[in-house]
Amino acid sequence: MNKESIKINPQIIFTNGQLNGPDVIHKKKYLSQLNGLFEDAAAFKEMAGDQIAYEVDAWCPVTEGTEGGLFFGLTHLYPGTVGDEYFMTHGHFHEMENRAEYYWGIEGEGMLVLMDKEGNTRGETMFPGSLHYIPGFTAHRVANIGNGILRFGACWPSDAGHNYETINTEGFSKRVKKIDNKALLV
Ligand code: PAN
Ligand code: ZN
């Protein structure tokens, strides 16, 4: 085997749940970028918008939009609340609506919020090792319901795309809130 045919693959660091490698992209989502998504706008305004809500490490081995390929990501969602609502990812439907996805819990405690096209919302608890199948036509968002960081993995089709707009305008029909120190989907 010649040198050119040996590739350096990304590496999952099991001790801190990060993904490293020359082809891995790292994205930061600041709290300010989640403006309008939390119910308590007054509490949101009081918070430092330059704090990081979550980070995503992603490996996209094929061009975005390629049919038949797969993307891989690790999300690191920080703990906290805006009012009584837990920190959460933006959430989205896939642009190519029928595209499904896997999520799995790595560290911490979470709630995966799933909403179908009729606006029916349900939750699945995430914990280290929990595995979640997100069917097509289903919006998905994750809330960190623990006291520490929440890390989870994701694998989705490279032609899925992300539709954030519908969530910006219509949101999810239920929110994950801290009520009497318990996480409830209300
Ligand atoms: C995930 C998400 C990631 C961040 O990789 O993109 O957890 O969440 P938002 O995209 O909603 O900000 C995924 O679902 N990809 O399709
Ligand atoms: Zn997705």
C-alpha cells in the first residue's frame, strides 16, 4: 500500500466526547442566535447573548446535497435555563422532509423533542447509550435537562438539509420546562 492511499480518519475522543481530525468542522451556536425561540423573552434579554449554548463537531465526507451519503456529528449542549425553559438546540425539520436520522446519548441527561407535521409533540429521554430513531417528516430538538453538559451523536443523510425557518415561525407545540425541579414537556 503506498502512502497516498492511507487516509487519516477523524477520531472520536471518548474521554471528552469530541470529534477531531483535519476534515472535522467545529461550529458554535451562541445564545443570541436562538433569539425568539424561548418563551420567556424578558429572561432571554437579561442573559449574556455571547455565551455559547452549544457546539457541533461535524464530519461531512461528501458534498452537502449528495444523494446516498451520510453525515456524522457530535453536539455539546451546555446546561442552563432561560426562565424555566431548559437550554436547547434550535431544532429543525429536514429540508428533504422524508429524511430520517439517528441520535444517541453520550453524556448527561437530555430530552429529545419530536414533532410531526400535524404538530403532535412527544419526548424521549436521552442518557449515555440511549438510541433514538428520528423518522422523516419529524422536527427534532434537544433540551439539556441535567446539571452538566449534554453530549449526543447524530448521523443523517447528506441530502437531508435543514429547515430552520418553520421552527422560527411556528415553533414546537410543547416546551421542556423545569417545574418543581423536574423536567416536563408542557
Ligand atoms: C444535528 C443538529 C445539531 C444542532 O446534527 O444539527 O444537533 O441542532 P440544530 O441543527 O437544530 O441547531 C442534526 O439534527 N442534523 O440533522
Ligand atoms: Zn437533523
